[in-house]
Amino acid sequence: MLDLKFVRENPAIVRESLEKRGEDSEILENFLKVDEERRRLLREVEPLKNKRNELSRQIGRKKQKGENVDAYMQEVKEISSLIKEKEKQVEEKEREVKEALLGIPNIPHSSVPPGKTSADNQVVREWGEPRRFSFTPRHHWDIAEELGIIDFKRAAKISGSRFAVYWGEGALLARGLIQFMIDVHLRQGYEEVYPPFLVNRASMTATGQLPKFEEDMFHTDMELFLVPTAEVPVTNLFREEVLKEDDLPVRLVAYTACFRKEAGSYGKDVRGLTRQRQFDKVELVKFVHPDASYQELETLLQDAERILQLLEIPYRVVALCTGDLGFSAAKCYDLEVWLPSEKRFLEISSCSNFEDFQARRANIRFKPREGKEKTRYLHTLNGSGLAVGRTIIALLENHQQEDGSVLIPEPLRPYLKGKYTLEKKQV
RNA sequence: GGAGAGGUGGCUGAGUGGACGAAAGCGCCCCGCUCGAAACGGGGAUUCCGACUAAACGUCGGAACGGGGGUUCGAAUCCCUCCCUCUCCGCCA
């Protein structure tokens, strides 16, 4: 959510932002209209309220002196009913203003490359050489099934499509990767939290999943939603709170399972682990001073990259263009890993600076060190570090051997009981 | 699930129908004392919205004491409802 006054006073900036994102400016024009109407109504109601308050005070004073106040009471009663009517209109307008404001996306940072679609995203850097294969590299689902570490068929039987059963060393691999990633991030200075996987509507709204994306979310009775990412419970840890400047930055790492209906993606990535309804992810979340947020974004990105480097998986960093930027983000980098079987890159992490967009919505503030300064909204950032399922894809594909086995990068071995390779079970 | 208690500013906590935006304490800011600090003394500060203004950290007004609704001339205070927290009992991995 943008600041109301900022939007009102800088419609040109917001209009330009919408244009860069390739969005209609109608939401803005509508906001300006209802905001004006709301203020007009306030100018009518507030003087009435003033009069009512004034008269009520007089009634109190006169009553104490034992004077008759019937005439006053009559007058106030009339004013009150008038106020009640107008107040209804004000409330209606306020709802409209809020809704309009919530519908306006964040303003892209000046460093975000202009563009319309993902084709306009800018490659910032590449790491690692895609390996030259002496055989035709196979898809991860074939490798996994042959190794007997993932069972898609039985997953479909017990849960339906877009689920996986990790079996034996597959289960160990998934758990080991989670542990490995968390350990790396702990060394980078993050603190671990392990939050609930079910959250309430207020939390989903504060981070922006609701109301816009309700279709994509699983929700249960009791008004609880399955988290689509750890970003939701972790960012909401400090909802409605005021932190001390000295406590900033707060850097957290969290593992959660993530749940998404993938309702709008029928027929897309149906095979394998790429697009699951349930998947594991280790997430990095930061709460920082506004002056530090862009620097923190760079280190967040590097902290996520470190995982891929340790796993020896070739990847590239892409700066999303204005047209591809998420609704709440002011700037976003994607990490994309190389898939030899498809000769393309696959998104494995998304690292964003939301500036104060989420903080305003979630009401997360900090008290500046100098006490005379007002409390301000802090900046929030988050990024995957990393999506576990997709990491397994990259690992299997990039480290596959001709005989069907898969080499395990050295830093991961301690998490897999010292194994050097994943191999077919000998029958 | 049953019974009870409670939700007030950055924090603790008083306030049960009218001068309460809210005592007191802690914490914070400014000034004095001091070489400096602590202690002490004095002073200051809630947030949001609107109007005026070139603009205001300025003036005036409105709103806000968990959320929503109601009673009343007037609600932090009374009533209803929802949410949450705590204590005890029950159940349970």
C-alpha cells in the first residue's frame, strides 16, 4: 500500500509508475475521485460533530448546576441524526478510498530496467559454466524415478496431481537440503524461526496475498489459510509492532512447507517437481532501516546465491523489468538455474525489496534512535534461499552421470550421511 | 469442549457515564547542575484524518482505549457480538 497523501500529491509519479508496469491508470483516477469525494463529505460532517460536542459539554455543565436542558437535548438529538446519515456516506467513501489505494501497485525503484515482459528482464550476472555432456542429459523426473527417490504415481494416488512422495534417499535429500540451507544462512547472520503453516486472514492480507490472490490459496474452515510462502507468517511476526532502531536490521531464516493451488496454471509444468501444490522452501526475510534496504537487497541476493555456488549449480541473476515486477515489490532479482535437459533457465529464487509497501499495510514501524523523531515504517525484504524442490531438480540434472547416478557436491555430503553419489538400488 | 479473568500510549499500569487523549511509573527528548557522566531539579512528547497556510515540527476541528454494532444529549467507562490472551478443569500427539 502506498501512502495516501503521497498518491494524492504526486499523481504524476504514480501514473508514470502504472504506465511502466503496463497497467491501466484507471485505479489511480478512481482513487483521486473518491478521495476528493471523501474529503468533501468530511468538510460537511466535521463542523456538525463540533457543534454536537460543544452542546453536549454545555449540557453536562448545566446539569451539574441543576438547570433545565430540555431545549438543548432536542437540538443535539436533531444534529446527531443528521450526523448519523452523513457518517454512513463517509464510511462508504472511506471503504472505497482504501480499496482503491490497496489496488495500486508499488512504485518501481529507479534502477529497475524498463520493459513489458520477462523477455525484457536484464541478466545481471551469470555464474558457472553449463556442463558439456557426453550423453543426452535426462529430465529430473526420469532420473528421480529410476533412482527410486521420488514416487509420482503413488503421490497421485494418495493426493492427486502435483504432489510427490520422496522415498528413501529422496526423503533424506529433501531434509538434508533444508538443513544445509538453514545452516549456511545461520552462518551468514540470520536467525532461524519455525512458524505455523496455517495463518489467519489478517496475516494473508497484510503481506498482500489477499484479497487479490485468494483463488491461489488453500483455505480451511476456521478461516485459516495454508501458507503459500514463509514470507507470510514471518513478515507478520512484527505486524502492528514498533521495533527499536537498535534492533534493526532483523534478519530471519525460516523453513516452511508452501501450499499453492496452482489454479491458473493448468497444463503448465505438469511433469515432475517444477510446479507442486506442496513444496518445501527456506525463506530469508529482513526488516531494515529505510536507508539500508537496497544494500540489504544485494546481500540478501548474494546469501541466496551462495547456496547454488556451494552446490555447484550454474545460474544467472536476472533483474526483473518494470512490467514483470510483482505487485508489492519496488525491485526484484530472480535467481534462475540452468536445466541441461531443457536447455533453459528455471526460476529458483526471487529476492525483493518492498520498501515500506508491506510495512504500511502490516503496520510495522520502528522508533528512531533520536527520540524526537517520529516512528516510521521500516522496509521489508524477502527472498527464497532456496526452493527445495527446484533445487533437487537442478541438482539431479546438473550432476547426473551417464550410468544414471548423481554426484553429490562436497558441502552437501555431511547432510547425506557422507554419500558421494546417489545410485540405483542394486536388486 | 467447560468455568473464570482480562485486552488502555514505545512499555508497565490507573481510570466504571460529562473538563479524559487518558493518572503514575519506566523508557525517550530538551534545559539546568557537572570537567563529563550518574543522581537530582525544571520542561517536553500519542497516532491518524480534515480545514486554513507558500509550506509547516503553526492554528482550528474531527476520530481513535482489541474489531464490529447498540443504548445515550454525551461512552475507555453501560449492553450485544466477534477475535485474542491468561488461569483452572477436561481431552489429546
